[in-house]
Amino acid sequence: MFQKQALVIGNSAYVHQARSSSVHDASDMSYLLRSIGFLTHSAVNLNTIDLLERTNRFLQSIQANSIVLLYFSGLAVQYDGNTYLMPTNNHVVNTDTVKELSLNIDQYIGNIVNKSPRAIIVILDCYRPPQSIITLTPFFDREPLGLTQGLAPIRPPPSTVIAYSCSLGSTFNALANNGRNSLYTYYLLHYLRMPNVDIDTVLKYVALNVQRDTANKQIPERYSNVQEYLCLVGNPYVKSAGWFDGTRSDSALQSMNFYTSQHLHLTSRILFQWPYFYQRFLMQR
């Protein structure tokens, strides 16, 4: 029996550019993942030493053939083609120290792959503030430091899904109306609990709602090499999950399922009429 293991990190208390929602995002994600059967390691407001120690401890705990989920809410920078997750003491990070004082997520995913998990899911709820804000602090002064706030492209290894809360280089990351979560995590918390829906579809639902609510100002991105129908929540008594809450149908599900339903309807019509065409063909020979 495979396990479901998760590492959830939320960094809010940055020396520069504190992000208020990250601790709440991590707390809510931890609760949700535990409720759907994940063995969850959770931590918030990690400095360099704690960030590297916690991620290494989780790495050593990974079991072969397990489903591994890594969730990070906070700040990230891109440098030399790689994405680095920032500790709270980000004021000491520059081009000379970024590789030692932050977490190279590309390298970390590679280390997880070496543990032979069944699948890896990486969710990065990170953002890049406007340039006018970036230049206010030494950490975000791009010219001398050579660091760009935000995310760099990651090529997922086999059986890996990597989801970004916004497009690469984006300058927009919205908060939800509840005043507690980021908009991306807000929808993630709703859709991850849907039974019998594969993870790729779940992330599509999340992205569609975020993109719609922000009028295309924030466009989440996803890269996937998972070749199986991977459901995090299974329920043999539920045929499909077509409800966002208990009272109304979800428009995101309706719009995304429209083309599938039309395809099935057309296919059923063809299959139903096939004996008729086959009989006529034989009679004409």
C-alpha cells in the first residue's frame, strides 16, 4: 500500500517584503492534506538553517512508491536558470550566497526522484511584486545582485507535476476575498478535496477560477509528466465530483466538462447508428 507524504512550508515574516497570507495558506493546506490521508510535515517562517534542515529531514523520510506533495507559499527568486525558495532572512541573499542560503527547488525535486516515489506534486504559491517595490530594497535591486524575483521554468522529471500560482515572471498575485488566503490557495483548498478527480484536472480547475476572478491578470501555469489517472481523494460511492460546494453547480466544472460531454454524446450517436450503416453496407454488396 503506497503512502501519501507532504511537506508544507509557509514563509510570511520576511525581512524584506513580508507576505501576510503565507502562514495561513500553509496552516490550511496542512489541515486539508491530513484530512485526505497525507502524512504531513508542516513548518512556517523558516530561516536558512531551518529551511534546509526541514527539507532535508522530509527528504530522508520519503518512502519508495509513495505520492509526494511539496507545497510552498512565500517568496522565490530565479537565478542562473534555477528557482530558489527564499528563507525569511532574505536580506542576506545575493548572487554570492543564493545557492547556499536558499533552497534550489530544481535540485530538490531531483533528490526526491532518487527516492523512487510513485509520483511527485510540487505546488509553488510564490509571487513577484511590481518593479517599483523591488527597487526599494537591496535584496530586490536586480542590477547589482543579478537576482530576479519570481520563478524560472522547471522541466518536470517523469511522474511529476509542477504547478505555479502565476505565470513565469508575473507581477500579480491576488488575495482571496476571505482576507486569509492567496486566491490560488483559496481555490486549491476547495478543489483538492474533490473525490475521484485526477490531480491534473484539479489544478486546471484551480487555474481556471484564478484566471477568471482576476480577469486574466494572474494566470497559473502547470507542467506535468504524470501519465496515470492520479486521484488524491478516492470515494467508491461518488461517480463524479461536479459540485464546488453543497448548494450550487460549479461553473468551472461545467465549462471544462462541456467539451467532454459533447464528445461522449457524439460518440454514443455514432456507436448507436453503426449497426444500421453496417447492415446497409452488407446489403449493397
